[in-house]
Amino acid sequence: MSEETGKISRRSVVASISSGIIGLILGGIIGSQAFPKEVRTTETKTETSTITKPTTLTQVSTTTTIISPEPIFLIPPPPIPDEQIAQTLEYDVVIVGAGTSGLAAAVAAAEEGVEVVLLERESTFSARGGDNTALNSKKHKQLGIYIEPEEVIKKLMEISGYRADERIIRLWAYNSGKVMDWLIDICEKEGVKTWLVIPDRTDKYTFVVDKWPPTEAPPGWDYRKQTYIEYPTCHRFGDTPTANQGLLLSILEKKARDLGVEIRYETNALRLERPDNGGVKAVIAQTKDGKYIRFRARRAIILSTGDYGGNRAMVEYFLPEEFAKLPDLRSIFGLPSPTGDGHLMAYWIGAQIEPRPHCAMVHAWHAMGTAPFLMIDKFGKRFANEDLISNVLAFPIQCLRNGGIWVVFDSNWPKYTYNLGPGFFRIWKADDITLKEFQEKIESGQ
């Protein structure tokens, strides 16, 4: 949001700090989480036709009822009256959401010498995930790895069906390495090591890239020849290559405080203020004790509030029908799921949410990975081409009756595992007990 232009992009709202950290409009719902309602509109059309034998003018009126969904959560709530606001505070930069991007943005802004406040509704920061992706960081350079940004941009656009905003992907592809170098330097000063990994389903079998090609890679291995390409881009921080995002965030939190960032936990952002449809000037938040505070921003407001997986109404409205039927995502890794606060606050003042359907964060995992083996449903019928990549395969699997698939392969399977990625060709093991249990399940029809 630019104070110079005083405008908000109708396509997306992005605020950036000079170091390259970007805060995107993401986030939750406030108050009632009502489901979509129907709005009935009656439209009357008049059609006129001329007939020459004899000449007659005929008028026909038709009435059409149009049913259009209007989710209640997209309707802006009434403003919070000024008399209810207990205090007004002013800063250069106001950041909403203390996850990885929010804390990183706070540190980056404070390093530029500006006054920053960071608001977070939970009692501490939100450390989700553990893999931090970047192209051509100093870790890559140390290992002699170069990843062509244009190749990755093209691949990401392809698998997104070209619905993604290429400008944002391009910005990330050409700047993520610089930002990762910045994070690596911060962690090194705290004595924390950086790892480059190709993650697997479990941390136990994470494939560590210790050199290029990696020590554990088989002769002639090339990630570009895998059935599903996994670029060596994931960075982790810690004494071991185990995913530990909480460690990274604790380091960023400490550095933010050292730089003078004011961090306010249990402070829930409710509204953005945009006087006269100009620039966004303030955030109204509510503290744990129910007090409303207006946080004015002299230079920028950054929303880094996450997704909306914990908001059932938004999930059912924005996701494809089959994915909307998935169980509630109330928590991720034991943490409360984001509920779309940032999305809605921005939308209420004129920003635009990406047209639906949105991409669901659901992946297809099965024992033999994404490989061109025979895949059948529980009734023994094929349901999709076997050459689909995992994120595309997830949808037809979800659409199956009662869900679940079987992967059928013959004795030649070992030679194909080298095309599945390092995680699979390292951990495939079977013992007598496993085989016995497997046979029993087959015989019982499970």
C-alpha cells in the first residue's frame, strides 16, 4: 500500500520492505462465520417481433429469477465507533501477523531504522512448516548448485494452470536467494546451522544435500529426470536437518526485540481504516481484555496473517466442492489455523480476493509415490492417467466414492524407484511381518 499513490491494487495488495521481504494480504474472519446466503433477483425482459401477414406487433414478457451467492462474511461489518476506541498509537510500520513473514518483515523494517509494531492475536508467534524455499542462496553457491529461475517460473505457472500471478512468482524467483542469505546470516550469528534438504514425509528420512551430487544419490541421479521434479531449494535451520521453524522464529523474535520492535501478542486486528477511499492509514485491534486500540501507520501496513483453513465458511465458498467437504482444519501441527482475517479486512475496504475456486493445500501421499504404476479405486477401476503429478492427482482421488486408492506394481518396481525422488529409493523396506500383514489385508478385502 503506497502512501505516495494512496491507492490499493484491485488485483492484489502487497507491501514490501527494502530488503525484499514481502507481506501479502492473507488471513481470517471476525465475529459471525455465517454461510453463504442466496439473493434472488427478478428480471423482466420484453421481446418484440414483427409478422408481415397480416402485420402484427406482438410483445412477450418473461420473468427470470437469478440466484447468486452472496457470502455474509464478505459484507463489511459496521465500523467500530470512535467513542469505543480507548487509545490511538502511531508508528512508521504496522504489521499484522507474527508468523515467518511477519517477523521477518518486522526485522527488515527495523533494520532500516523505522518504528515498528507487530500485532498477533495468539499468545506467541505461529511457527508452521519448516521448509524455507529459495533459489540460488549462498548455501547453493557453497555446494556448486545453480537453479535457473526461468525454469522454475515456467514450472510453477504450468502446475498452477497459469492462474498464478507471474509477476509475484518472478519477484520471488529472482529475490528469494538474497532474502535467504539474510536469514542465514542472522542464524549464523546465533550459532545456528543452515541445511539444504529434499524433504520426505518424515524428518527421519530427509535427504540432506551435503555436496553436489549428494553423497547418498545413486550414480547418474538427476532430479530433473524424476517423475515429479523436486528442486533442491528447501532450507532448514538447526543442529540437525529436522524441520524446526520454531527455532528460526525464536531467533527472529529476539532480533526484532533487540532492534526495538514492539511486539503485542494477544492483540487481534479487526479492521483496516481507509479514509475517503485513499491510502490505508490504520489498523483497529482488540486486546485480550477487550480494549480497542487504533494503530496508525505513517508509512506502511503489512498484512501477514496466513490463510483461511480454519474458517469453514470461507473454505466451503472458495474451494472446489470436493475439497470443501474435507474435515475442519482447526489446527496445523497443534497450532490454531488462520481464519482469513487479512483477506476479509482487506476486502472490506476495496481489495480483491482471487476469483474462486482456490487451490486446496492437499497432496496425494501413498507408499509408491507419484509413479506410472497402475492406480485403481477400491472397486478395481482406473480413475485417472497414471502420469499425473501428486498435486494434480489429489483431486481425482478426493472425488472417488469413499476415497482411497490401490497402487499395483510388478517385480520390476525397484528400477522405477530412482525416478521417484531420493526419499523413496532410500526408505523402501519390507519385512516378513509387513508382508504377512499385507497379505492378510488383501485376503480380507481391506
